[in-house]
Amino acid sequence: MINGISINMYMVLSAILFIIGAVGVMARRNSIIIFMCIELMLNAVNLLLVSFSTLHNDPKGQVFVFFIMAVAAAEVAVGLAILSMVYRNVKSIDTNLMSNLKN
Amino acid sequence: MLAGLLVVVPLIASLVLFLMKGKPVKNIALVFSLVPFAIAIAAYVQLTHNPDSSTLLLNCTWIKSMNVHFAIALDGMSLLLVLLTTFLVPLIILSSYQNNYDNSHSFYGLILLMEMALVGVFMANDGFLFYVFWELALIPIYFICLLWGGADRARITFKFFVYTLFGSLFMLIGLIYLYNHTYTTAGIKSWAIMDLYAAGQALTEVQQGAVFWLIFIAFAIKMPIFPLHTWQPDTYVTAPTQGTMLLSGIMLKMGTFGLIKWLLPIVPLGLANWGGTAITLSVIGIVYASCIAIVQKDYKRLIAYSSIAHVGLIAAGILAANAQGVQGALMQMLAHGVNVVGLFLIADILLRHTGTRDIDKLGGIRSMNGNFAVMFLIILLGSVALPLTNGFVGEFLLINGVYQFSPIAATFAGLTVILGAVYMLRSYQNIMLGERRDAAITFGSVASSDKWVLIIVCLVIIAFGVYPKPLTDLAEPAVKQILSVINK
Amino acid sequence: MVKLVGLVPLFPLIGFLINGFFGKKLSKSISGTIASVAVLASFVVALLLFFEVQHLPGHKAEVSLFSWISAGTLNIPFAFLIDPLSSWFLLIITGIGFLIHVYSIGYMHTDDGFQRFFTYLNLFVFFMLLLVLGNNYLIMFVGWEGVGLCSYLLIGFWFKNTEYNNAAKKAFIINRIGDLGFLLGIILIFISYGSITYSGVFEKAGIVNESTITTIALLLFIGAMGKSAQIPLYTWLPDAMAGPTPVSALIHAATMVTAGIYMIVRSNVFYSISEVASEVVAIVGVATALFAATIGLLQNDIKKILAYSTVSQLGLMFLGLGVGAFSSSVFHVTTHAFFKALLFLGAGSVIHAMGGEQDIRKMGGLKGKIKITFLTMFIGTIAISGIPPFSGFFSKDEILAHVYEHSPVLWFFGMLTSMLTAFYMFRMLYVTFWGSFRGTKEQAHHVHESPSSMTIPLIVLAALSVIGGTLGLPEFWGTPNWMHHHLDAVIYRKNTSLLTHETEWLLMGLAVASAVAVIFFAHQLFVKNGVLPQTNENKLKPWQKLVANKYYVDEFYTAIIQKPIDLISGAFHKFFDVQLIDGIVNGVGTSVKGLGAVVRLVQNGNIGMYVISMVLGIILIFLTLFIL
């Protein structure tokens, strides 16, 4: 833990990052950006985990972060593959157009 | 062993039939369906000679965590219904010989699957198993009606399905409620029928009333009892003849049988408080449905309404909960099952030969085919309960049973004697007697498969009208036992 | 010997089965012979049993065949009882049944349905025998409904005719109204006494309180009203004349319609205990007797006249039952069976001779042309009119004497009825056989005496009508009343006449004098003055029109029962069932669907929307968690 920077700061930063991510998911329609925002939210959580892990001197949190990063990587691979397939079919990655399951 | 075979054999038969796509399966289906009947006869012999035989029971654990058992048993009462089912299914298959259905392999497969479920319902001694068979019976008949039905079948079949399912859910709630209460009486949560009886009887008066209605509604819809009957006429008319026969000949008896075995002994106090209301509904149904039957033009619909009237009397007799009422109900269930199969076949024959079932368009058929007229008349007399036909034994006992409950109810219930004669004779006269009304209508000789069904039905009508003793003797101990549980 | 009682109904059953299954392959003569021999065989056995009964201990014996219905404490054997009452009815049924079978061979010989006719006739005899032979009420009920069925089949024998079919249906349905009463009566007997066998009930009849007994007696009487055509259930009987004439003679005059009397005599213990029920029986009886007799005055169809006469005579029998004269009523059943069967068969012979004509206005002058028929019918008419020493005189007089003892008012109406009877019967006779021939030329040419198979039964019945009175000679003559003694064992309350001999002589003299006077009046009117029944209905006086149209009772019933039921049924179906009840059911379905239609708008497929709502949801959960 870097001296002089309290845990509160990490929490605030993490919260800001998370909110940016969440608002991005809610507000944007471009799938790529939504995707990036989800990553942002994941990383906000990662940051929090790492901070508390250091604070409590407990490596469990950091182990979790590795898992999350691995899963996120897999998710990116699958997610982007889906998106590219969608783009091939719909010629767009606008989420508003992806409503074929509606009916 | 025998009990288990009765469930397994129709199941295997139906699976075999499902695999026989594109082959002529009528005869195979008929032979298959005779096997359960033979087993049922064997069970009858066994039961009359050695009632405690272990071949009549089957009990093994099914779902351990919920204490569900695959428990089936044949006592006199369930054997009566099993005999009826296994006897009627071959007749129903034989009656279908003249209708060349598409995909007949699945048609007959479904009929046999249905047989398995029905037999299961009549034999089940475990609440959970009973419910499973109860719902299982709905699936084949749903497809039979949906795939081979008449006009507007999708809508009508859907209504029938949802309506009966809706009712069954109430029963499920009731059964689960009882299951949770078995803990206090049996020390362990159990679905066994005797434990459910004990649990139900230990409930307070109000609780019993609630359970009474929860379970009664399911049975009342299945039978059906006024005012829960409106799915029935449409469904009977739309379903293919064999589907109608299954529905009214056998499936309806699930409801009446359920009343005797799964309602009366469970909530005697509920019955004491609410039996009168239920009987009143049944009796209203008798008069109401009979009146409506009088003005029907479509013969099949007329029989459908008459069936509501008959079943109303059966329900009233059961709910009166005395030896005559319950015994009469069992006799009438058998008689009604056989008679409606005959009547619906007649409706089918009329349609096939003349192209219409409208009783105002038909007429003068008697002068074209006298033998058919005689068989029609015998079945009709069975249906209006003339003495020395099977219908009379049940009807006399039923009215007797209801009279002991309330003379006024019995008088109204007895109106079926008069109104039944009115609509039956009116339709018979319009269809068979007089001069031919439409020159285009011809009526030649009846196909031999149909003829055999009618002959068998007529023989049964007279044989068990003159000598019902084998049947009453079979039912007597079981009825006594049930009544002793109720009156404990 | 008594064990053979099963043979009595068995023979007609065999005849029924043979004719039913193989009738089409048999020639008419063989078929008719089989049917007649079957009944004759029953008659012989019945005769043997009849003599046997006199020597039995207690004058009765029961033969049980098998246990029929059992449920709980209810146990109904299929068993027969042979006692003086049933053995006497057996003789009437099989004896007259046999004569009518023989007659039918001639009467029906040209009909296509010949074998079918005998099939039904044998079946009828079978059920009728069951009715009187049963040792309990339910076997009686079996026969009771069974004869109703045969009546239905035989009234509608010519099934192509819609009017006949309607008459048949009407008979069956009206009978069923009575049957329901009977059935409820049987059930009440079971509930009150725990048994429905005669022996199990009658001996302990008194253990039940009187009001219950009254209810039982009245319920049973409702059954009798239906079967024996009493007010208000009598309307089917005149219509039942649609059947072939031998059927009218056998079923609707001699046997089936007297089943109600048999039933009440059988149950006489109830009626002896219950004053109320007896009174009702007597009043209904006398009302029916008088009412039907007045209708008979203006009928022109020869069979309808006889039909109303039958209704009227049955009323007289019920009057007798109501005042406790049970054996007298059985006596009248017997003599009535003789002369009414004779009259019907004679009418059949007339119709046969006239080629199917039934309207007496189109007959006339037949006495010289069909002599045997005329003479036998003449005897029958005298017998029914109550002229001594013919049979009807004795039986009717015996009933009226008992009625007088009970109530002079009822006696007066009974007297009036018998005067009317004499009048309309002689009217029929005079108009048919006297005067000039009024039929067509073809008919005049065609008129001929019937074959011997028809005339022999007529002659036998005529002889019986003459001598039948000896079965029950009045006791105040010092002669033994055989019928009375014979039935002694089955009548529980004896009533010996309290009238003085002078009064009895006076009543008898009055009856004879009035009958003679009426006949003389009829003779003046129809023979001397040659008055003919009016053919133009418009020229009838209002009261005549009312009577000729049977007081419009049929129309009344149609208006107050049939029409409303049709109307209510239609309303039940169209409005109540389809619209209201099914409307509610469908309404539940539709509202669930509607709710779904609203709720599914939320699922609009916009991912952003889903995410926002999810986040909002999470925030909401957190908020509630923190606040609570």
C-alpha cells in the first residue's frame, strides 16, 4: 500500500470507475463500448480486491483477481466472437437492433 | 406382480406402437390391449380366491428424500375400475377400425399410454404417485384430441387442458398440505394413503373444509359437476370418437373414483359440513343437464349433456356416503362406462353412414336396418336405467343412497328417471323411427367391427342388469372398509 | 310343484327369444303358434299352481332364484311369491293372454311385422308375470317398467307413423312420472322397514308411524296413477289406442293397466292403516271414473270410447280400493278383464270387417253382417252396463255397496258413473250395429265375419263375461262369495258389511233400474229416433265441444308442462350455459390473457432498458436493506 493514500481513496476511485462503467453500459448503444464498460466495471472490482488484499495482508484477494482476469479474457474472446458474428449478420453492432428474440 | 404388470404392459405396448411408423397397427394394437384385460381377469380370479395375495401389491421406494413410494395395490374397488378400463380399451380400439386415422401408430400408442395412466390412477396407494398418474393421463388425451379432433379443435382442446390442469393444481396444494401434516400423526412425512387419511382426519373442522374444497374442485372439474362443466360438451363433440369414449367412458371415472378413495376418508368432517352443498350442486347439475339435453340437435352433444346428468347422480350418491350410495356409484360407473361407449359409437356410425348427427335431419333408419335399431334401443334402455339393464342397479342404489341423505334431493335427482326418458326417447324417435326425412340419407349394413362392439355392449348391459352379483360382491369389502374409515 | 313357479315366466321368455332371434326365418303360422303355445304352457302351470296354493300352509310359498342386488343392509333376492292373489292374477294374465295371442294370429296375419308383434307380446307377458310373481317390491318394479317398455314398443308398433310414435313416447314418459313415485316409495319402505320383501314388511307394518305410512302409500299410489291411468296421469291411455287392437285389449284393458290395482291390493296393509291415503285413493278414483265417463259420451272413435271406458272402470276399482273393498276390486278387475277384452277384440273384429275404419259414424247396420261379433259385443256391453246376471253387475254392485257404506256422496257419483257407462256403451253399440250402413260401397262389399281364430276367443270371452259373476255372488243372498274367501289370506283388515239386507237389496234394485232406464233412453234416442253423432264439429254446442275435445286437458298439459320445459331448457342452454357459465370461464381465460398483454410490454427487447431496470433494482434492494 502506497504511503499517504488511504484506503478510502482506493474505494472512491473504484466506485467512480464502476459508475462510469455502469452508466456506459446503460447509456451507450454501441456493443463494443458496452463491452469495454463491462471490462471497466470488472477492473473497478479488481482494484478494490487488490487494495483490501494489501490492507489486510491477505493474498486471497489477489488470487481472486487473477481468476477474474482469466475469466474476463475468456469472456472477451467469446464476446468479441459473438459480436463479429452479429455484425456479419446484421451489419451493425447497435444493441437496439438486436431484438429478434422479442417476439 | 399382477399389479405391476398392469402398469408395465400397456406402457411397453405403447412404446412398441410408437416405433411402428407407417405400418398397419390396428390388429396389433387390439391384441396388445387384450393382454391387460387378461391380466385383470387373472387378478380378479386371484382376488376372489386369495384376497391377501402378494401379487396384487407392489411397493417400492421411488424418491427417498420425499418419502415417495411406487405403491400400487388392487382391492375390490380398484379392480372394478381396472376391469372396466382394460375391458373398454379393446372395445374402443375395435370401434376405431372404420376410421382410418393418419399416423395410426401414434394414435394407438397414445391410447395405450392413456390406459397405463388410468390403470395407475385406479391402483395408486401413494398420494404423489396418484397425482403423477392423474396428470399423466391428461397428456395422451390432449394429443389425441388435438391431432385427430374435429373443427376448432385447437381452441377447445386448449381450454379443456388448461381447465382440468387448473383444477388439478388445487388438488396438488391439498395433497401437499396433507403431506406436511402427516408428520404430526405418522411421525414422518409420508405420502402413503393411510397416513394421508390419518393426517386428514386429525385436522380441525375448518382445515378439513378447506382441504375438502381443494380436492373436490379437481374431481368436480374432471367429472364434471355443475357449474364446472362447460369444457365438457365442446370437448366431447370435437374429440375423435375414440377420444370421447376414453374421456367419458373411463377418464370421467377418475373423478368419481377419486371422490371415494381420495376425498371422503381424508376429510370426514369436511364432508359432514360441506357434503350437502356439494350434493346440491350435483343434483342441480342432474336436472340442469337433462333439461339442456332435451333441446340438443347434435346427437353427440346430447349424449355429452346426458353424461353430465348421470355423473351428477353418481357424485351425489358418493357424497351421501352410505353403503347404498357408494355401492350404487360403483355400479353406475361401470354401467355408464359401457353404455356411453355404445352410445358414442352409435353417434359415430350415424355420422359415417349419413354424414350428419343432426337428429332433426335423420329419421326412418329403423326401416333401413332393423338390427341396428334393436341394438341402439338396448343401449338406450341401459342408459335410461330400465330394470334388468345394468343402468338400473346403479341408479336404484344411488337414489336410495341420496334419499337417506335427503328425500328432497332424492326426488330432484330422481327426475333423471323422467327427463332421461324424455331426451333419449325423443332422440331415438327422431333418428330411428318415422319416415325417412331426407331422401339422400341411406343406411346400409353396419361394418362387422362396429357390430361386434355393439353386440358386446348389449350383452354386458343385459348380463349385469340381470346378475350384478359378481360386481357387487367384488366391491362390497372395499366399500365397507372405506365407510368404516369415514364413520370412525 | 311350487318349485315350478319359475316356469310360468320362463315359457313366454323362451317364446320371446325364439321369435326375437329367429322370427324372420320362421313362417307366420309357426311364429304365432310358438308364441301362443308359450303362453298356454304358462297358463297350464299357473292353473296347477292355483290349485296347489289352496293346500299350502298359510296359502303361500316363496321360491328364491338368486340374490339380485345387495348393498350394505339392502338385500334383494330375485324370488317369486305364490299366494292366492298372485296365483289369481297369473290365471287372468296367461288365460286372457292366450286368447288374445290366438286372436292376434288372425288379426295380424297380413302385417309385415307379424313376428315382431309376437316377440313383443311374449315379452309383455313375461314382464307382467314378473310383476305379479315377485316376492318384493323391486321385482314388481322390474315387471312394472318392463310392461311399460312393451307398451311403448306396441303402441308404436307401426313405427313409421309419427303420431303413433308420439303416443308411444307419451305413454312411456307419463308412466315414468308414476314410476318415480313408485321408486321413491320403495326406497322409503326400505328405509323404514329395512327390507322390501312383502313378508318382511307387512307383518311389522305397524312399527312405523302413521305419517310415514301415509307417505309410502301416497308414493305407491302415484305409481298406480301412472300405470292405471288415473287423474292426473290418465292422458296417455286414450292415445295408446294407436297400437294394434289386440294390444289395446291385452295391455290397455285387461292386464297392464290393472297393475296399479294389484299393487295397492298387495300393499293393502298400508292403506288399511292410513286413512288419509285411502281417502285420496277413493277421491281420485271416483273423480277419474266420472270424468272419463263424461268424455266417453261424445267420442266417435270406437277404440277411444272403450279407452275412456277403461279409464272410468279403473277409477271405479280405485274407488273400491279407497273404501277398503280390496277383494271386490280384484273381482272387478277379473270381470272387467273378461268383458273389456271382449269388447276390444270385438271392436277389432269390427275394424277388421270395415277395412280399418274406426269411426262409428261411418259404420251402422252391422248387426246382420257380422253376427258373431255383434252377439259377443252385445253380451260385453250388457255386462259392462251392470245388468244381472252378467258378470259386471255383480262386481260393480259389490264395490258400490261398500262405497255406500263408506260415504253416500261417493256412492252417488259412482252410481252416476255407472249410468253414464251404460249410456255411452249402448250409444256405441246402437250406432255401430243398428241403423243403416254409412260406409263406402267398397266397405259394404268388403264387410265379412272374421276368421275363426278371431271369433273363438270372442266366444270364450263372451261366455266368461256371462258366468264370471259367479266368482263373487253377494253374501247377503246367502251364497258364498268365492273371491272374498280366496283372497282372505292376503287382506289384512277385513271389513264385513254392516248394511242391512234391505238396504243392500234397495241399492241393487236402484242400480238395475237406473241402468235399464238409461238403456231404454239410449234405445229411444239412437234406434227409434235414429239420432246420429254430429259430424260437423262447428255445430256442437259449447259444452259438447268441451267434452268432445276431452276438456282440453292435453292442450292444458302441453301449455303448462311441455312448453315451459322446452322454454326453460332452451334458456338454460343458450343463455345460462353458453353465455353465463361458459362466459365466466372464458372470461377468466381472457382476463389472464389481457393481463399478460399488458405485462409483456415491459419486455421490450431493449438491452439498455433491461440494464437500467436491473441497476435500479439493485439500488432499490440496497436501499431497502439499509433502511430496514
